Amino acid sequence: MKQRKISKSTKLYSSTLKRTKITAGALELGIKPVALKMLDEIGSGSFDGMTYAEIEEKYPNEANERKIDKLRYRYPSGESYMDVIHRLEPVIFAIEKSQEPVIIVRQQLK
């Protein structure tokens, strides 16, 4: 990215997660990154920090409900993918309307 000419009007967005803010800053594009909560990963609520295997072992009913309908399954005290879609809509609409180039930094845990 450093080899490309990046306009000062380019918008650089990241989630509010520390790792994405670090990555956005490390790009050294001369653009101040804007962290948006709407770009955060899905909120896994009570299961935050747990692997799918741990959830399946400790909460088999919840794991089964998620398998049946991943799109609409909502984590206890968390979000569903439908919630995330609704959360992202304003960002998507803003990007579509934008006349400036947009860079979004996103990371996912493996």
C-alpha cells in the first residue's frame, strides 16, 4: 500500500479493537485512522473468549441452536449475524455515498 499514491482525502476506518487500530496505524499512510464500533466483530456475549468446541461441550443446546440457524442465532447477551448486518448498514450506505477512496482494516482471530 505504501507504493500506491494515497490521497489525503482517503478515509481509513478500523474497528475499535486494539489489534485493528494497531494495524491501521502501522500502514503509515499519513491518514489518521477512524475507529468505528460498528466495525467490531460479532458480540459473542456470555461466550466471549470461548472456542466453538468449548461451547459445544458446556452448552450443547446453544451449540445446536447455532447450527440450526447461524444467521439468526443470537449468543446469550450477544449478537446474531442479523444484528451485525443491521449494525453495518449505516457504514455500508456511507461508503456507497462517499466520493473519496475508503480503506477498511479488519482482522479476525483464527
